[in-house]
Amino acid sequence: MTFTRAQKMFIGIAIIVVIAISVGGCSQQPEEYTGPVDKLTLAAYAGDTGALVYIAQEQGYFVDNGLDVIIKDYEAGKLAADALLAGEADICTSAGFVLVSNSFEHDDLRILGTVASAETVELVTRKDSGINQPSDLKGKKIGVTKKSTGEFFLGTFLIFNGLSVRDVEVVDLTPSEIVDAVANGEIDAGFTWEPNIFEVKSRLGANAISWPGQSGQHFYFILITKEKFIEENPQVIERFCQALIQAEEFMKENGAEAREFIRNKFDYESSYIDYIWPKHDFLVVLPQALIVAMEDQARWRIDNNLTDATRVPNYLDYIYLDALEEVKPEAVGIIR
């Protein structure tokens, strides 16, 4: 069979298009890792907001990327960060405010990216404490985990309602201690995140009253490590980020399965996971808004004399861009 010149040109163009599509499709898939296995310890918040790291482990993405990841569970990101600072972990997950709280004394901390943004913080009180509106909090005992995102949002919540942290008695407690202290009447109110709020409400029943604690502002849940670990393990960091991006894609494509896994993993009630899941965005990104949020949080700590520092750090110095720029460049939105 002979072809005209036009037909030959058409066939040639079609072949080129098919090849381009094939190559383009393949380029979106990470290359199979065949090198040595590297071990690392991850101090992780054991809850819904930290879901990505548990999905990555469950789906084998860490193993696929040559990583043997030991996950240590903590009930608060602040406690996970304490483990990192103590040298008990290589990477941790925690809220951005936790990094801000520690950044004045530890300028070697580095952010690799987010694992989620969420709106899960609330103030929950006992009605029999005489608290029927936020202004009634004056002079009351409020439990909060200091250096956590709860501390920052408590401060802004009070300001929005004509009060300050000096108008209340702040009691430093872990999240589980807050639940027990409010339920047992040892404190008047608790300012913390889910699922602790859900548990307090369940235990208090009709005696509970609560208000949203974030004023519509999401907080960022991030990956933190130290500069030295990055310097010694840049490829490990890159493969770690790659595994989490794979987990992110899995959650997008298999939302119901991911939600059910997290429900079983942390023994949540079905009603709770259905309620809390839409309050999260599980994304591995580095947005400019993260820098802006941390600067605001640093100013708040300075203004409230929670640090001896007088100047806001340059948080661009705390961001490690290379890993995410390599494995998912479109996820980096930080201006520099």
C-alpha cells in the first residue's frame, strides 16, 4: 500500500503525539527506587490531622521509596516536637505555631512542607461554671497546651471577645488532661482540638457549651526536622516527601478507604470521622500563607511576653525548599 505525502505527514504527526502522551504520562510516576534502605524515626501526632504519614506507612509508600520509618505516636504535635528537639526523632509533625514557639531558641529547625491544614480547634466549657458567653471567661480557669496551636488561638479568641490572657487563669495541660479536667470540673473550660473537644462534649452532655476557636482561619500542620539531618540526608528527605505525595494522591483517589483506615487506626466513632474529615485539607505544599501565619504568631508571642525576643525571625530561613521543588515543584508557592 502506498501513501500520499499528506497521509505520511498525518501518520508521522499521530505517532509523535502518541509518544508524547506516553512519555508525559510516564514522567508523572516516580522512578522505582533500587538503592539501599535508610532508617528514620518520625515523631507523629497520632490523630486525624496527621493522617498522611499513617496512610504512607499503611500503603507501603515509605518502603517503596527505600525508607524504614519508625513512627512514634504522640497526643499533641507539641510533644512530637519535644521529641525532635530531644534527639529522639529525625522528623516530626506538628502545627506551625509549635515551630514558631521554638524558633526563638532553635534556629536550626527546618520545615519540609505541610501534611494538612485544618480547622478543628474549639473552646469548650461547663455551663455550671457560669459561662454562657465568651465574656464570662474573665477570671476563669482555662486548660490549654502551651506552645501548641491551642495557645495561640486562645489568645486571639480572647482578643476578639474583648479579653486577654491576663484576664484568665491559663492552666498548662496535655490534651487528654484537658478532657479529664473539664469533665471532672477541675477547670472551667478547655481550649484544644478534635477529637478532644468531641470527647469532652460527649462526657458533659447537656452541660457542655462551645465556640469555634479559629475564626475561620485554618492552621497548618507541618513536617519539621533539623538542619543537620537535612545536610546529612538530602536524598532521604527527598524520598520521604515523595512517599507523602503518593499518600496525598491515594487519599484524593480513595477518600472513603482512607477515612475508614484512619477511623479504625485511632478507634474513632463513625459519627466523629464523618464530622471531622471535611474540616481537613490533606496536602503536601509550601504556601506563602504559611510564612504570613508564622509571622503573625511570632508577633503574638512577642507582644504577650512569651519570649525574650523582640524581633520576628525571618521564616524563609526555616524553610527547606529543595526536596519539594524536586519531587513536586508546583506545590511550592513561597515567594523568595
